[in-house]
Amino acid sequence: MKIDFETRDRLAALAAAHGKSMPAYLAELAIEGENQLALGRATAAFREAVGRPGVAAAFDAEFDTEFDTEFGAPPASGGTRAA
């Protein structure tokens, strides 16, 4: 695969600014990209799970805590709640 000269030069400058070779910098970018995708999938799964009726209340009961308050959401009102 070939990239244009401008993009190559920009990547080389970024790699140098991070004290890395271009292959090492590109490998790091690939890992970061994969991690961001995995985090996005995990976030979506978490929001889906806690959005199900009763999940937040069951968590609170099990761990004797206010799940919603700890995570910055308003306390559950006893009914279903949005994630």
C-alpha cells in the first residue's frame, strides 16, 4: 500500500514528536484504534444492560449502594430508567 507524500511526512513528523519510528508509531495508532472500538462496544453493551428494567435496583440491592448516583445519573425512580 502506498500513501501520498504529504500524509507520509505528517506521520513521520508525529512519530518523531513522540520519539518513535514511523512503524512503531503506526503500530501504536493501530492498537489505540482497536482499543477505542472495543471500548465503544463495551460502552454500548453496558448501557444496554443497565437500561433493562430492574438492573440498577438489583445492583443497588446486591452491593448496598446507589449505582446511579455513583455513576453520575439521577437515582432510579422505581420504574424503568434510560441508560
